[in-house]
Amino acid sequence: MEGVMAVDLTEAVAGHLFQIRLHKHGEGAAKFYFYIDNITVGSGGGAGAPEGFMAKATQNHEVALAWKNCRKSYPLSYLAERPGAGLTLGNEGKELIGANKFTAEELDMYHGKYLTSVTTYINFAEDEEEEEITGEEVHAAVVIFEDGKLIREQEIENLSYNENTTQRLSQPVLIDSSKELIVGIRIHDYDAEQMPLTYELSKACVPGKSDLFSEDNGATWQTVWDFYAGDPYTAACCWDITANITDRPDDATGQDQTGIIGYNVFRDGLQLNGACIPEEGTRYLDKQPLPKATYHVIAYYADGKESEPSEAVVVELADGISAPAFDSSLLHWDGTSVSLREKGTLTVLSADGRVVARSAAGRLPLAGLPAGIYIVSAECGHQNYSMKIAVRR
């Protein structure tokens, strides 16, 4: 299990001593055992809600969601997982650019916003005979290309090694989703034995986008995937380079804030993601959207706190985008109970996302619920469906 599973046990255990038992089941379960630690009794809300939550229907029959990260900006990169196996590249002391390429599909969410800074991680292998890093061994610059033309080049000031460095641009870049954007780091004037550029081995690797490199200042581009002939242990490159997007050109990108361990995304009160979304991956793609669905996101902290929900957004699916087929006879609400006409599980959530009732029996009486608006979620045939109901008294 990776990330955060948030379960509200307040009503069941408040004021009582209790135990937690976790049961693994399914095919082949007897072959495995696993450790679960960091179980925290949450201290509830109180933390500020994630900012800048937005959603947009795409032309690929999906809904894209994004929100600001701990640096108060939208991260534009291909880093979508928790940091894993990291590798490095150099060019024997000669100039080398590592870069990410973004097309309309990746930029559409941020059209009209501003690229104001770039965050990267520069590797430096310290000489065992030196007591400290002097800060003069590697030089690096932010480079930005728009439709193949170099439009920004800025040396990174106060470069830190082996930790994140954020360089603010003296001239922010207005995001125009009709133009291809390449954001990279150019290393130069470094020792031939150093390998300063860093990348994560990741399933999120997109050859030709997340792994570009150039040895001639962007005149031609190659890919790490091709360089290592598609070797999964070296070629699946996502550069440790993040473009920070803000609403206005003078917005400042903040420093990394510790404490957030991840996020969960909710649609009509039902959690969509499986594994917790890592603190840097502040985006999510709903591949099976529902018409007029309401989305929000919640952040989780290492001390057990959870944030207030973000502002909710309602997505109207664009013309030509169809939601998953829904048989209106599948779910039935008669004012006192909800029933499912196929084998599956029914879950009823309050308007604020709390589970108030659940059943796998195909029928769920709701006569005891207070009056209000609820969301009924039905899971059957490997599909999820939901509808809103009004309980009246």
C-alpha cells in the first residue's frame, strides 16, 4: 500500500479504546505479507485548504484537475510519483541541456498564466579530500524554447547542490497553449567527472517529452530513451526539472514547505484516486467523468491533520464528450431506500463527503437519515456510477 488511505472512524470509536485489524484477500493473497506502519489518529482539520483548484474538460473524453503545490504554484513537469530510483547524466565537462517538452495537451490548463520560475536538483559528487562544497564546480542556466526558438536563458544564481534550487525568471513567460514549450537546464563549466543533471526512473516517462537532451544548445534534440535503447533500468527518464506556473507575472514562488504527504481527489464526495497523490504531483486526470460532477481536493499531513476541502468546482462536459454509459434503471431511489439492480456495492455520502451508509446487499434503507442532499455511489461490473438524491422529512 502506498500513500494515504483516509478513513473517518469518529462516530464508531470516539471515546472508546479500539483496535485496527487489516485483512488482505483475493487471489494469491496467501503468498504475500506486508508491513503497515505510520497509522495515525488524525487531529482533524484546521489546516488551510489547497489553493487554486481548477478543472477542465479535455477533447480526450477526460477531465483534467490541477491545484497549487506547497510552493504556491502549479508544477509543470512529468514527475507524477514519489521520488524513487534517481540517476544522473553529464557530458564530460561539455555543455548539455536536459529538458521537458510540453504541447497543447499539457499547457491547456495553464493558458494565460505565467511561467515565473524553474526548480531543479543539481547533483554534485564531492571530492573525499574536500571538507565542503565550494559552490564553484558546476554552472547551470534555465533555458526556455517556444516553438523551437530560444526565448529565455538565465544563469541560476546561488546554486545549491544535492537539494532543490528555484530560480526566479527576470522576465516571466506568458503561457500560450498554441505554442510548444521546452523548459530545460543547461549545465556548463563543470568538471568532466561530474554528472550534474538528475532524473527519476518512472512509469510516467514519455519518450520525446520527459527525456529530451541536447548537446548543441537546442539546435537538435535526442532522448534518454533512445540513448539507453529503451532499457527500463536506465531509460525511463523524467527530468528533475519543474516549471512553476503562477496566476500573475509578479507572483512569488514560495519555499518548499514540509509536512504535506499527499492529496486525495473527490468527485461528488467519492474519492477517485487509489494511491495518495504525492505532494509534488498536484494534478489528476479523471478518465471516466460524469456530467455536471463536483470535484474537490484535500491535503494530508504527517502529523495526522487533514486540510479543509478546497473550493469545489463543477465541470460541464464539452460538446462531443460523452460520460460513461449509465443505465437509469440500474439505480432506483423511491424516497425511502436506494436499490441496485445488479450485483455490487452501494455507498451513501453526505454533501461534505462523509460515508453515512454502505451495503453490498443491493438495497439500502435510508429512512433514518436527516433531511438533506446525499450522493449515492454504485460500484458494479468494474464501473463506478453516482447520483444525487434529496432526503425529505
